[in-house]
Amino acid sequence: MKSRAQLLLMQIAVAVIGIALWYLLSTYPLFGRVVLPPFFFSNPLEVAMQVVDWFATGVIWKHLWVTLEESLLAFVIGSIGGVLVGFWFARQPRTAAVFDPYIKMANALPRVVLAPIFTLWLGLGIWSKVALGVTLVFFIVFFNVYQGVREVSPTVLANARMLGMNERQLMRHVYWPSALSWMFSSLHTSVGFAVVGAVVGEYLGSAAGLGYLIQQAEGVFDVAGVFAGMFVLAAFVIVIDTIVSLVEKRLLVWRPTAEHGRP
Amino acid sequence: MKKGPDKSAAAVALGDVVVTFRLAGGGSYTAVERATLHVADGEFVAIVGPTGCGKSTLLNIAAGLLAPAAGRVDIFGAPLATLNRQAGYLFQADALFPWKTALENVAIGLETAGTPASQARPRAQEWLKRVGLGAFGDRYPHMLSGGQRKRVGLAQVLIRDPKILLMDEPFGPLDAQTRQIMGNLLLDLWSADRKAVLFVTHDLEEAIALSDRVVIMSAGPAARVIGDWRVPLGRPRDIGEVKLDPAFHELHREIWHKLKAEVIKGYAQAEGAA
């Protein structure tokens, strides 16, 4: 307990020292010149004031909500697609073999280049961002489910058959849980990518959202606004990640202490 | 007490079974060459042989998980075409469903057969109690020790009341004390309704202590059955005590004499292959 308090104290110290350095270097000249010119680096006070202002006036809620909505939709649609296709391919090796080069090709493509096309097709609203997020989430979930179904232990499978399971029961009691466990183990990554898709999409062209907020601030050289947007975004992702950890803990109780691979 | 080797009623009858595997680089590998083996109903037979002699392969043949290249496989007089529905199989490796609790793992064998969960669960609980894990029903496999997992596995197989029990070095990964306890538990459960048992092991002492008959296989490839001994020890037995019996030592010496040459051959081949 004591070491935990100590750790927390040290963690806070890092933040305090970091912010203090930022403040000092961007405010007071060192050897005749300011190391972090406020024009490029702003300063912590202004950033904090900007954040407080956003929350005080309530402007931020709308943007947070839009980003959250896009992320959730991207995550849900991408996951459903990934699970279905992953399952299908894993159970139909022939289909998987036919589509394999195209899947690889699509996955190799940096998804950012798709953003303009999605904007063209789906407009500036939320759906172009959702589509971008879906292309990111889909492949992570797809590969994990595919792997999960294919890498069921042969012994467990033989045991299931000896226990009298038919094809449908194998699906329900063996393949499905195995695929889901792989999918859940990539939950942090896929949720993270859903947010990335939403924010990048907003940044490249939108009318609302955290990415939009950052992009707007950047457009008028409002560095404090950019940093404030980044802090809100980071806090937003941490909150979501914490929720994912809680969900994961509940869903994967049967797993031996899961290693936390964070994106 | 012992039933005679009545071939028509044999629980498992393997006749001149040949098993070949196709190799990745082309060509084929004959794992088992013309193996003949009968297990009478209610008989406990142990198969002993050097590592890699195809003992587990024979078990998979009897389970119907593997089809022989040639030869006959009869289960209670009927040729085996698909999976052996009358057999329960206890695997060497962990075969429990890791995402199910101990209770769910035991109950699943009944639920697949259409028993509603409301009936299967209490019976599973009963079986857990019988293998000494009554208080562990809500644990997941990774929370159990190796010995406890084997107990759950045993309950999982026995709850279906199979007529034949196939066991592939089930206690192999366990420490010596746990093995002895598990062996006694197995004999206890088995003596209740005397299923036909085919028990594969590389441990000759375990084989003699547990079984009615010990069958020896030669070193692979093209392994054959090269010896068959009746175990002249009474039942019920305690595995710890039976090992002090002079008859046990007599038989052990006799079988080991024959087995030793095969074990050395098996090692030589393994070394050569490596």
C-alpha cells in the first residue's frame, strides 16, 4: 500500500516537473532567449484556461459526443464485420485462400488515403469518419477471430468431438468462445483504432468533433487550442481505455492473468 | 471374475491394424504394422511401449478419431466406421474447455446429448464430489492444479457413462504422489461398474499396478504388439501396496526383460532422427 502511494507521488511529480519546465522555458528567457517560443509551444496556463473555457461554456460536450459516437459506431460495425468474415474464412479455407491476396492488399493500404474518398461518398457528416474507423477496426478483429477459430487446440477439439458435440455445438461451445477470447484480447487495440479513425477523419474534413477542434485551432495558429485539444483527446482515450479494461476483466475471467497489450 | 477372451463380445477388437501417415515431403510413414489387440468387456488393459511407438495412435484408432490404412476395428462386434460413440477418451494434454468452469466442463457431456442444464448441472456437481472436487465447481481450469484438472477430465468423461474408457497417459504430467492418488481414484471409480479400459502409458509399474493385462508394443516405426501378460494380482488393489507384492516384482522383471530391448531401440531411433 505504501509503495503504491509512493508510486502515485512519483507519477504526479513527473507531471508537475514537466509542466513546470514547460512553463518556465516558455515564459522566461534562458541565456537571452526563450527556449520554447510561446507562438509554437504556447504555455500551460493558456492551455489550461482554454480547456476550462471549453468545459465552462459547454462547447466541448458536443465535440466529445460526436467523436464518441463515431468511435462507437466504427467499433461496433467493424467488430461485427470482422467476426463474421473471420469466422467464415476460418471455416472455409478455400474462400480464405481466394481472398487472401486482396485482404492483405487492403490491409497494407494506409487507411488515411481512403478518407477523401469516404468524404466524397458519404459527405462531411459522421458516416465518413465511421467508415474510416471501420476499415481500421475490421482488420484487427478479422485477423484475431480468424486466428482464434483456426488455433483451437486440437486436443480440445478432439475432446469436444468425443464428448458427442455435433457441428453446431462445436461452433457454440468451442469455436465461438475461442474466437471471442481472441477478439477481446485485442479490444484495446481495436477500440484505440476506432478513435484514431474518428479523429483523423474529423481532422481531414468535418464540422464537429475533437479532430475538428484541433484542426480549427491549427488553422488560426492557436497553439494553445491545439494543445488543449490534444489533452482533452488524451483524457478521452484514457477514460475509454479504462472502461475497456473493466469490460475485459469481466469477460475474460476464465483466462490466466491476461497480459495487457496496450496500443 | 475375469471374462474369457470371447472375440464376438470384445469391447474393442483390433485386427491386423495398419496405420500410415503421409509425410509432408511425400512418401509415407508406417506408424503401426499389423497390430492385433482385444479388450474384453470389463477388462482393464494397459499398453506399454517406448516413446513414439504408436501407442496413442492405436488409441485414436479405437476412438475413431483416426482411420486405419488396413485392418479391422470392431467395437462390441460391430465394425467402427465413424467416431466411437461408446467410448470416453481421457487425453494426455489438457483437454478441458478453458472458458468453462469445472462444473460446466463436466456438465457439457450430458448437455450435448440433449439433457437440459437444470438436470445436467446437479449430476455434474455429484460427479465433481465423487472425484473430490465438490467445492471447486465454479473454478476455471487455469485456477486448478494439474491433478485437479485431471480429476475434472475424469468426471467429464465418466458422467457420460461410456462403455469403453480410452486413456492416453492421463497421469503423465503429474508428480509421483499425485499419480498414485489418481490411480487409486481411477480404480475406485472403475470398480463400481467395470468398464472396458484401454490405458496407454510408458510407465510399466503403473501399467501392472492398474491393469488386468499388460500389452507391450515394439519401438516404432511399424510398431507391433509383441507381448501380452495377465496380471496375477487380486482386486481391489491399492497401488502403493500392490507394488510390494512379490508377484508384482516377478511380472515386472519378466516384462521389463522384453521391454528393455525395445526401449533401447526406440531411443536409438529417436537419436538418429534428431
